[in-house]
Amino acid sequence: QRKNPFSNDDRLASRPVHTHRGDPTYGRPPEGSQTEQRGKDAHSHVGKEVEELCLIIRSTGEVGEDGHVSVTFGQLFETYVTISNKVVGILLRARKHGLVHFEGEMLWQGKDDDVIITLL
């Protein structure tokens, strides 16, 4: 539509044709758009799930000699799966933000039930 001489839509003509990797708006939705709002809402929702996961670890885990609360993945999975089926994804997000620690890249039900998850 930007190249259509018969188009009367000024919104399309005012936008830049292409953004480049160095541009701060590259890979981001337009400011004020519904897409941007949905992204913010999703980010907020995941943050709440991470907080809830940390609370569950604190309530079901045991305090170790170092003062940190720890729980096995198997125990956490059994407790948390009734709340959310995304326990591994939320754990990975919590680790990315430095809230929990566990060994390995990914945790698998059954195979990694004995892996210790530590609340930092």
C-alpha cells in the first residue's frame, strides 16, 4: 500500500519502509499498539508465575546449611503441576533472572527428579 499511488491511507505513507538492526525500534511493535500492550501483559503474567513458583519452593523446600531453601525437581513438579503445566519454562525464566539455581540446561520429568533446585 505504501507504493500504491491510489491509496489515501496517510498512516502507511508516514511509516518508515524498513528498519535496520542498529535501529532501536528494530524487532519491536509500534509504540502504543495493541501488540505492544499484549507483550507487556504477557511479561507481567510470567513475572507473577515466577513469583508464585518461588513462594512454592519456599513453602515446600527445606532450609539447607547455607541458609538457602532447596527442593528436588520431582517434589516441585508434583506440587506445582497442579497449578501450572509450564513448570520447566517458569523455572528456566526464574534461573535467567537469578532467582533459582539448578544443574543442567533442561529438566525432564522422571529423569531429573533428583536434581536439586535452590532458591537464591
